Amino acid sequence: MASRSMVEGAPWKHILRFAFPVLLGALLQQLYTTVDAIIVGNYAGQAALAAVGTTESFVFLFLTLSIGFSAGNGVVISQYFGAGDEAKMRASASTGIILLLGMGLGASLLGIAVSRPAFAYFVAVPPEILDMALQYFRLYSLALFFQYGYNICNAILRAVGDSAASLYFLLLASVINVALDILFVAHWGWGVSGAAVATACAEVACFAAAYCYMTRRYPQFRFKLSEYTWDAALAKKTLTVGFPIAAQMLIVSLGLTFIQRAANGFGQVMTASFAVGTRAEMYMNFPSHAFQTTLATYTGQNVGAGRLDRVCLGARQTVLMSLGVTLLIAGLVWFCADIIPAAFGLGGLAVSYCGSHLRTIAFVNIILAAYVPLFGLFQGTNHPGIPTMVATGALSVRVFVTYLFRYSAYFGHTIIWTNGLFGFGMGFLITWCYYLSNRWKKNASLINE
């Protein structure tokens, strides 16, 4: 079994050591989706870029379930890991793999089935790019099974302190995705279909690599087919912990879907600009979410080992590190705001829209970085409902002000990217008030029950 380093020594060193591979992994993941968009925009055109971009909210919606429930399983395993209960760890991993692969199969079928009504009516994709959006999303949906498989393997590895391995899996996926994008889109002219097939192939390779590594590196997670067992109690615990995490991300996804719909209402030019702006925003979001994941594991291990005294110090240090990394990325985005749109093949009015979008979110996402890492503390102490409540409130405010002010004289179309000032500001206040109240400590005694 791996060393339980997170329950000893300086918290910030262990948190940073654990978070660094997660940050690099998230960067790799964003880089290959960015290159994907750049190739589509430059070789298939601005309309194709808009079509792929307008599917992002639904892509993220299905991804939320995968990340949320796999993270829930990871938190459960990390708690048993901190307590030194290897039998429960093994049973939790077996149950989690069965659960997530089943969800992945269901997600693939559902994605294909609901794509037309979802994009035509719910998201209100402009008619001229609807067929391309459907083509891309349906092919992408075929790979959801493998995406769910990768996420559960990754969550299990992180639960035992192995966050570095995901770098190698994502590096492999990045190389495959970019190479196939160049082949399918740039050379063979397959357009959005080529981009979707390239992504699907990368997801298959990523899952295969993660599963092989996990089963060979960690004997406790090595199962013969007959050894996979379903433990209803552990499945319930995974769902109990994972549902609020998934719900938090699902709410974010639904909120972004409504904002995407509002952006689509300003026409194809805004849709293309919004696609680029949201991709840049993901770069500024991933430090806070990576530190959230890290703090959840850190908290789970320390509470499982009876070291609640270390949690507060680790939480404060995590927030400071999240702010530092986000400020660095935000500065780069601000100064490159006029260069980024051109790299994606945008032109004319779309460049102006995108530049304004990028400069605004460079500031707004600093607020997000100051409170989202604390969600990991709440999840690791069996208070996962708090992040859900905060996410619901923040997204509700963002959507409300977007639709309230989108045709106003003062905000107009700029509310598409300034809405975060209202939503994230409220999220910051609620999160820190709850943290400072110390109410999150109440469930710590229930961890090992």
C-alpha cells in the first residue's frame, strides 16, 4: 500500500506535490481540446468551430456525472485508505468500477437519443450549424463509456495518493488526439466528424492505459472477472458522497447551457466567440478545481486517520496556492486577449467579442479561485451538500442576470461574460461564511462508521 504521507509533515508540501500532477493533467487535457478547436477553426471554418463549441455545455453535462460519482468513490476509498482498511478499499473500488462503467454505457445511449431535441430546442443552436453539432456530439457520445472508465480509474489512483500517473495517460491521449485531428480534419477533410472520431480514439487509449496501470501497480485493485463484486452498502455510500459532487457540477453545466442559449441568441458570430472564450475560461478554472480535488483527498485521509487538526491549516494553504496559480494564468490571458481569437481562426466582430470576454473573465475567475478549493474540505468531511448549494446559488444568479440584462442599454451582450461578477461574488460570501462557522466539523466523527 502507498505511504500515507498526507497525514504527516507540512500540509502545503503534500498538497502541492499531489496537486501539481493534477494541474499538469488538467492543462494537458485542456491543451488537446484547445488544439482540437484550433484545427477545426482553421481547417473546417468558423461555422464548424461554432458547431463544436455549442456542444460543450452538453459534453460537460455528461462529464459531470462521470467526475462526480467517480470522485465520490475516490473520497470513500481515501477514507478507508486513511483508516488502513484494505478490504474495504478493494470492495469500494470493485463496486465503483461496476457502477461507473454501467453509467458510462447509459450515458452513451442517452447522448445519442436526446441530441436532436436537446440542441434544436433546449440549447437553440442556430439552424445553419445544427446538423454539424449533431454529427459531432453523436460520434462523441460513443466514447462516453471509455471516458467514465478512465475517470473511475483515475479517482481510485488519486484516493491512494497517486496523482502523477494521470499525466502519462493524458499525455498519451493528447498525442493521439492531436495527431488524429491533423490527419482526419486537416488532411482528410472530415470536418467535425474527424474531430469527434479523434477524441473518441483518444478516450479509448486513455482508459486502457489507466486500467492496465492501476491493476498492475496496485495488487489490491487487481481483479479477475469473477472477483468483481457489488456491495450495495458501499455503492450507496459512493452515491451518497458522489451525488452532491455530481449535482454541483451538473448545476454548473445546466447554468452554462442556459448561458450558451443566450449567447446563441446573438447569432453565429457570438456562438463562435463564446466557444473560444469558454475554452480560455477553463484554463483559469482548472487550478481551483484541481486544488478542490486535492483538498478532498487530503481531508479524507486526515479525517480517516483522526487528524482533524491538520485540515484547517491545509485548507487555508490550499486557497492561497489556488489564488497564486490562477493569478498567473489570468495575467497571461489578459495580455494575450487580442492574440487568442486569431489562433482559432476567428475574424471580424467575433474577435472584438472574444477579446472583451477574455479580459473580463481574467478578473472574474480570481474570485472563483478564492473559494472553490474549500469545496474539497466539505466533501472530505461528509458535507458535500454545501458545494451543491453554493453552486446552485451562484449559477442561478448568473443565469438570472444574463437574461435580465442581455438586452439592457448598459450591459447588452457583454452580460454573457460579466455575469460571473454577480454569481461568483455570492458564492465567495456563502462558502467562507460556512467555513468560518466551523459547522463542517460536525460530521467528521461519522467518516469511519
